[in-house]
Amino acid sequence: MNKYLKELIDVSLLDKEIDLMEPKIEQIKRELNLKLYHKETKNLDIANLQEQKEALRLQMQKSNESLHTQGARLEEISKKMSEVKTEKELKALNIEEELAREQITYQNSEINRLEAQIASVDEKIQAIQEEIVKIDADIVEIEKDVASALEEIRKEQEVISKKKAVIVEKMDQKIVLFYEKIRKWAKNTSVVPVYKQACGGCFIRISDRVYSEVLKGDDIITCPHCGRILYIQED
Ligand SMILES: [Zn+2]
């Protein structure tokens, strides 16, 4: 086989190996991303609960204000009572007093109800915060694993890149440029074997003339249909 073609095949295989490490890196980061996403959803849960709590707090504030108003009203009524002149006036004041007391009873029970609800929301928030602490601890562990796994892959990549650099340095630079140009669009299928007289990249059958040239292996032959570099796989 032509020396240049042999080098091209070697370089393309090394490029493929380097590229295949990217999905490996993604896979390693996947678990970490899942945990981070999990934490994010927990934080959203807390934000929602805090909104609920704020709404309850506002309701409570209104109830307290109402209590105040009714208290002031009672005081006023008792003052008026001491100055009452007719039976009719007394009756009207009694009704007013009763209404104020009803309101006070109602607002007090509202305040109790709201306090219990706020306490339950607080409990939920605390439980989620405890979960987040656990998730954070997991994240620290996973981050350590990810860092060491990535370090391994980086080392592997370096070894392969060096191997490639050694070959590329000795190669005819015109051929290297030609290969890089094809690689821009064909990626890891820039240099492909011929199977059953068809291009291993576009799978279209090549003519007997081109096929015999590829079989000879004297030259760098490209697929007439797609332009990928062709070779015969020897096993
Ligand atoms: Zn082709």
C-alpha cells in the first residue's frame, strides 16, 4: 500500500479515537448534571413555599389589623354605653357590640389557623433544605469522581494526539491539508474502506476503473460520488 495512504488511514483512526472521547466525557458529566438539576428543582420548591408563606403572612397581617379595629370599636361602644339615653340607643349599641365580638372571635380563629399553616410550610421548607444539604454532599463526591475521570481522559487524549503529531509531522503537508479539508464535512468518515465495491461513506457503488485503482493502492483515490478517501481494508 502507498505510504501516504497508510499514514492517512492511521491519522484518521487516531482522529476518530479522539472524537469518540467527547461522548465519553458527556456520559461522565451526566450524573453530575442530574444532581445539579435535582438541586435546582428543590430550590424552586422552596421559592414556591416561601411565596405561600408570604401570602399567609399578609392574611395574618390583615386579621391582626381587623382585631385592632374591632378592639378600638369595642372601646368606643363601651364609652357610648355610659352616655346612652334611650332604650333604642342601648339596643343598637348592643347589636354593634355583638357584631364586634363576633368579628374578634372569627379573626382570632383565623390567626390560629394561619399560624398553623405557616408552621407547616416552615416544616416543609426545612425538610427540603435538609435534602439539599444531602444533595450538596453528593455533588461534592461526584465532582471529585468527574475530575479524576476527566483527568484520565485528558491523559489518553494527549497520548493519542502525540501519536498523531508524530505521523503528521512526517507526512506530505499537501496531503494533510487535503485530508483536513475533507474532514471538515465528513468528520470521522473522511477515510473509508470499500465494501463490496461501494464507498464506505456514501455507500454508492464505484466503477470498475476506480475500484481497480483503489485495489492497486498506489495512489490516494477519492470516491467519485462524495469525495471521501477510499482504501481496501486488509485483515
Ligand atoms: Zn462516497
